[in-house]
Amino acid sequence: MGEVPKLVVVEITRSVAGAACGRLFAALGHDVTMCETREGHALRRRALTFAALAAGKQSAVVEPHQWCDRLASADVLLVDLPPSEARSLGLDAETLTRRYPALVTVSITTFNPHGHLAELEGDSLLAEAEGGLAHMIGEPARPPLTLGGEQAAYAAAFVGLFGASLALRRRATSGDGDLIEVTMSDVAAYMDWKSDVTFDLTGVVPHRTGASRGAWRVVEAKDGWVGVIFLPEQWPAVVKLLGDERLRDPELINPAIRLERSEELWLIIADAIRQREAHEVFVSAQNLGLPFGYAAAAADLIDSEQFHERGFILPCDQRRPDAPVVSFPLPGQRTEGVEPAPQLDEHGALAPRTPSSDENRSGTVSGAPLDGVVVLDFGTITAGAATTRLLAEYGATVIKIESEERPDRFRRWVMPGSDTSERPESSPMFRSNNAGKTGICIDLKSTAGRAAVHELIRRADILVENFRAGVTERLGIDPATARELNPDLVYVSLSSQGSAGPESGYASYGSTLDLLSGLASATGYADSSPLWSSGDVNYPDQVVALAGAAFAAHAVATRRPGAWLDISQRELVAWTLADQLAAFVWDDVPMERTGNRRSHATPHDVYPAANGEWLAIACSTSEHRRALAQVVPGLVGEADDTWWRAQQDVVDQLITDWSSSRNRQEAAAELRAAGVPAVAVNTAADRAQQPHREQRGLVLRSTEGEWLKGFPMVMRRFTPAAPGPAPQLDTDISGTSDPRFRQVIRLIDTYSSKTSLREGRA
């Protein structure tokens, strides 16, 4: 492929989200310089988090009034300052556009920068509460939860990389930069899109289901926890796995009968699993084709043979406290060891670099960032299909390939927690995830079908699949075959465990990955089992799709044809917990379920309000705590931070006494007015009443009036059009001469004549 010029990235950030976005650019080989004040980046006070997110970057102490001086030599600016502060420093959109018209700016804020919360700084708890995601996490009768770690922040970082990559591709021919607005609370809402679909269709507000009810559950084993996850047709394998005669009742073959007797069956299942070790149940289930998971703790992940074989966990002799203990979740970007985080001002004396040249980076782009890019979509259910939906939104022509006998399972998906075992004829979830694509049915097991797919591969720019490892070889669309057919193809694999390793053939759903990645072990109440994001959210699927689209767009924008992006969904989610894995390695601190409490902030939790509602508070400074004491009776504003941490239970009770009879929105507004970071915990119904969601394209309406998920960000210079309908399922084509196939070929050839990632197409 030849050497690709490095981008020059300037990072002016304070938050996990901004630092994580910079880490993505650094790990992808670009020059990233953190502009720090003399006090250093805010995350330096959280040493292991800083080590995970600053690795591979450069540090320069630059006074705030001189930050802009660095931008003349930059391709990309990453900034996460509140809007008023950004304006005062000349880092607002209008000033940047005037002074640096070719600069691509990624602005990451916690809340809508044009709304009433614009100046409120916050973290993932507040973003997930305001966005409504927190309402869906946790047990139904207990408080809402934020996901373990800083998940909204990491998801926003991937969106930032995606947006910057799109803008860079447009800049290659127009010469114009762009401003990408990424709002963490909107990203959190975007990941809860299934709740919006359900509310729009039924008028019923979805509620968290936890891990102790529904069709899939987390069950205690002898030494840990097991996620019991299976499709209705897999019941015989479940019976074989558990070996309990009571499950062999012939009546139970009928899914409807199992639904009627579900609580009786779950007692039997729990009794059988309680006698066995969690990892043994997991492996035995996987050998039967069941997508079970087990709640992997930090020790399990650090010792994972799968992780070590793929090089995701660094060997002991390569670890150091000022660097991550895990590699980047793209094998092609892994090097021997990981660069450490820089010392403060370690690179301050270096001369500014010259921005990269866009010359010959891509063909003509007129309009949409991905104009002319042809994507073959073999993705199923969420991760793969949602990746290509994002690419389609921003201009790519996406050809969804299914077969009549084996269509995308999402077409007739019954979500866990449903009160029926009947599959819908056409799932609205499928329609929302596949809008705007062109569909074609091809039997890849036939000679004619395989020849047809190979002809499509020769003409494509990107191929996306999320099969288990080994499936693509059997279908004749594996990376090696694809490279022979088209050496320039960007091949995106989104398998559960990655392409190699002893567990590469294992099956999974999002709930499986909640467990296997360690996320469930870091999510939950202090006195409860590990908690997953549930089948109603499936957070791993959502964040993997954001990452898959970001990495694919980056490969296109930086002219890297022929790349194989071998992404393990498990590794990618585990990467967001790098600081917790480092805490286990260096300080022997295991992943713990602490509810909404966090070691770097207190009070940091949700509190009951009137009518069964909730509000979230996240105090990270002494100033926040003093302000809180001015509002909540009984709190001592002058107490030192040690007192606040030691008295968390007392503090929580005083806040609860104050909040429980108040309207959540009014209580949150009163706290904010006093200087306390606080928001209401919203629901899908609340989102439906927020006009900025539609104004910013977070939600869309189809031509039939059906709700569709929208876009996770705003690009100032490009707004996607409302997508067309999802493709209907047709019969398989007969071969390359089939008129339906020739129609798709004409579409590709017409569309791709606008531009190509390479000089010619077969």
C-alpha cells in the first residue's frame, strides 16, 4: 500500500471522551500532541486512566491563549471545552472556520452545545442519564445504572473518529475542513434506539429488565456467574447441556409451553448450573453451539489464552505502569509493546509539524463524504448491519447480501423479555437497522451464487461481515479469497472473538459479550450479580458498530486500500476497561460492582424523585460538593474530601431525603443553578418530547411515518438525507445473468464512476 502520511492532530481536552478520541488517532499511527497547562491534563490525577488514554501521544505545555497558535500546522483539532470557554479562546466554529478553513475540528461535549445544558460539564453517568440509556440498565425494581467504566465517553470517541474521517475524505478534494459535533448524551440515546422504536410503536415506555427475568438470564454457578442465552430452536441443546430429566418433558419442545412454565424452568436451570463451574458451563455450551457467556473478571481477562494468542494482553515483560496493559483492538496496529504516556511537556520543544497532504488521497468527492464507495454488507442482526447503515447514511452504496433460506435473523427477531414466542413477519428493528440499503439474495453454497458474489467483490471498496471465524472460508468470501479477487478491498471482520485463537469459533450475541468482555463484572449493584446491558440495549453491538464504521471510514479517508480490519468484538469492549485491567495488574484491585459510585468523584449516583422518577448527580470537585451543601440540608460544605468519601452512605441518605418528594427536572435545575452537575434520568418518552433530537437528526421519520434511528453526530457541512426503505427479502438470483443481479451491477458501476479508491474496477 505504501507509506501513508501521518495526520497532525492537536488535542485540547480534559475528559475521558476527548482523551479517548485522541488515543484512537495515536494508535492508528498519527501524530497527536496534547496541549496541557502547567497543572497538566485533568486525567493525570487518575494515573492508570491517563496511562491508558495518553499512550503514544506527545505532551506540550501551552498556555490557553496560545492554543490557537498550534492549529496552523494541524489537520485535526480535538476539543472538549464548554462552548463559552471555547469561544473565549477562539476555538469556536466561526473563528476556526475563518482562521483555519482546512482544519477538521471534532468537538466533544457532554450535552447539546446549543441547548440549556450546554455549559454543564459531566461524565458518562450524566450523559447516560440525560440520554435515557441509564433508565434501561439495572434491575426493574432498583435504581438505574450507568454502565461500568466510562462507556458513553468511549462510544463518543469512536463517533469522533468516524466524523473526522468523513470530513477528511471530503477535504481531500474540496479543500474545506469541517466541524463535527459529538454530544455524549446524544450518543447514549443513539445506543438506546430500540427503546425509541418500541415506544413509537406501542406508546409504552420500555423499562430495564435486568438479568434476573426474561428469556435470557444471568445465573449463579459454583464459582461465578453464567449467562444463559439461546434461541427457541436451540432448546434441545440446552437440555443436553444441563442433563436434568425434568427438562426432557416432551411438552417443552413447544416454545409457547416453555413461556407459560418459564419460572418453573428457570428454577431447574439455576439448580443445574449451581452445581458446576462457570467457565466449564460456558465452554460446554459453546461446544454445543449455544451462545452462553460467563462473567469474566479481571483475572480471567488478563490470563485469557484467547487474548494472549491474539496479542491483546501484553506479556509480563512488556508491561509498565505508565502504559496500557492491553493492545489496541486492531491487530494490524499492534506493535511490540505499547508506547507509554508522555511526561508533562516532554515534547514541548519540538517544532510544529507540517499538516499531511491530501494529494492523491482519494478521488473526487462531490457531496456526501462516502460518495462513490461501494460496500458489500454480509452483516447480520446488529453489529455488522448497523456498521453499514452508518456508512450508507454518509453516502456509500450498500448492497445487503442475504439468502432466501438464511436471511438476516433480525427480520423476524423476538427480543428477550417479550411476552410472546411468536416471531413477527417483519421486525421494525430490522427496518431501522437496514434502511437505505439495496438488497439482493444469493445462495453462497451454490456455484452460481459464489460466482455472483465474487463479481461483486471485484467491484467493491469495502466488505463488512460479522460471522463467526471460519464461516467466511466455507462461503468463499474469506479475506484471502477477497484479496485475490480485489487487492484494494477494505475487509472489515466483526467477529465475536477475532479470526484466530482457541475461542475464535465461539458464538455470541451482545449479552454474551457483556459478560465475556468484563463489562458485566464492572456493572451492577454492590450487592448483586453482574449485570448486562440486556437484549433490549445490547451495548456491545452498538459500540462495535460505531467502531467498525469509524475504522472503515478511516481506512478510506487515509487511503489504505487492502486493509483487513480484524476486529474482535470482545477485545474492543474490553479495551474500554483498560484502566481497570491495569488496576488489577499493578494494584491487585479486582473489577468491582459499585453501582453508580466512582472512585474519582463523590457523590456520584442517582437519587429518587417524586412519582418513581430519578435524578443523577456527579460531583467531581470540592466546589461541586460545597455547592451541593448549600442546597441539601444537613450536608457540611466545608468538610474535606476525605469526609465526603467516608460518609457516602450518610450523604446519599440526606440527598434522598431532599430529592424524593421533588420533581426530578425541577430538582436537577435547582442543583445546576447552585453549581452542582445534575440532570434528570430520562426515558424514551422524554426523548420523544425533546425537539433537538429531531433537529439534530438523532431520530428520523420514514416516508411511511415510521420512526428510524438517525445519526450519532452533526457535521456542519453535510447533513444526511432521510434514508430509503430497508430491502425486502426476495428469492435467490439464478446467477450472474439474472436480470436482478445485472441491475445491481449497473447500480454499482454508475455510482462508483463518481470516484474510486483505486484507479479502475474490474
